[in-house]
Amino acid sequence: MSAAAFIDAIGFASAILTTVGFAQSNLPGGGPQGAEVQIKAGLGDRDSSELGGGITAVYAFDNSNIYLGKSGSGSMGDGGVVSLTIDQAEPGVQADYISVENSDDATCISWVAVNQFDGRGTKGAWLGDIGYACGQPWYYGNQAIDEDGNIKPYCTWLDGNGDPTDKAALKFRLQPYVGDNAQKTLDDGRQCTETVWGTDKGPISGTPGKRSLKARTEDMENELIISNFSSHTAGNLCNSETSWGPDFVGSDGKLCDMASKTLTSLCSTEDVDGCVDLDDVEGTVTKRMTVARRSTHVPHKKYSKVSKWE
């Protein structure tokens, strides 16, 4: 059975991901600072032990993938849940992308439920069935997601220290997986492309659904090209589905992360939250983010080689 057929058979679109089939008690209440995110461990019974796990942080981004803020850490026991609230400068801004960072204690996640601070907009859940169908390490879950206790999603493993999986984080866009959008996501074959996986801890800056043509070489991953030619814009390169190569800074004052096809402004040309500062001598890129209402610079990338096209 294909991944799409399997998901459809277990109710990916018709039951599990709709807010009708998803028990309302599973949706967390609104938090005091931003969206509230509830994460459910998929394994647990009275005889089990050490099947829970820890979440280092949850990060939220708006519908333009602009960083909103992060939560604190938390942990859950066997089959338990942890509810974490995003601390963001403006609580009312709705979260559209959610990035979950796991601790070094492996967690098999059954679902990630989101409730917006203002009680409006998209609410619902990402499910462990998605990880199963998309080739990630998984296990059968025994925690029910519906009111009748008949639907028990698979769970997907995350682990910060690489055992049993090298995936330490995941990021998904909420809208494609919930409500009436779920059927269209399935019909379009996008059930896997709307989630991106990270092997490093921390927020995933890129967005799901954008991939380079093939994996880049290690040398290419560690190289940055800076061009001053007016016709060489990072925006044109990043927006092309067929472009492939090292990360690039163009004459438009923007940085293109070619692995995720993510375009970010240099702070020197656009002084906004989420912009990046580039030290072309040291080969370092830092991102300006608002964390707990304070502006800070966090390490973003480091390159071993910087080439300049004059």
C-alpha cells in the first residue's frame, strides 16, 4: 500500500486531522503570551517505563516565516503530555509554522496540537502518522486521539543525541494538516513536503516544501558566495525551483540558504527582526531575533570558505 493510500485508509484527511475527529479536549487552552502547543507522547500504560521524553523548546513563526518567539522546556511521562506557551513580543500574532526541538531523551511523538492565543485562525494538530508515512523512525501508538478512543495514531521519534534517530527537530506549517485543507494536502501528494526535519538542535529557519534538487556536497554546504553584480540577486536564485549550489548573498542585500531555499534580509540593508549580520572575514552569520521581548543575536551559520564576485 502506498503512503498516500495508507494515510487515507486510517483517516488522515477524513477523521484524524479535522477538528471534528480530533477530540476537543486535546486542544490546549490559550496561553498568556502567544500560541499554546501541546505535545503528546504516544506510548504509555501502567506497566511501561521511560517511554516519555523531554522537549527543549517550541519555536513559532508567522505566515511569512518571520520568527515570533519560543517556549520554555518541558517533559512528559509515559503517554503523557506537555503544554508549552510561546513567549512572543506581540501575543496576538498567529503562529503558522511550528518548530519542535527535542532533548537528548528520545520521544515518540503522537501529536503536536496548537491553539492560537486569540482563539481564532488555524488550530489543530500534526500527527505521528505523517512521520511514519514519510520514512521517519516510528512505532505503534496506544494513545487515542478521538473522543471514542478508536483512533490511535502512530508516533514518530525525535532525539537530540542521535539515538534512535538523527532527527532532533521538526517544523511544519499548521494549515495544510488540519480541517478541510487536509484532504487537499493528500490529493496533491504534499503530506510529506509540508514537514521539514532537522538534525541539529535549535529552531529550523527554513520552511517545508522547498528543497534543493539533490543533496549538496560537504564542500558546497560550507561555502558562501557573495556577488556585487547587479543582475545577481539572491531573490531570483532562491525563488527558482531548479537552482542548485552554495548559499548566496546577492546585490539585493539578501542571503539565500540554498538547502531550504530560504531568503533572509541582511541587517545592513533591512533592519528588521529576523535579519542576519554577515562577517565575511570570519565566515559567520548571526540572526537577530526577539526572544522573551528582548532583541538578541544568535548563531545561524558558519562557512569555511567565502568567495567574492566583484
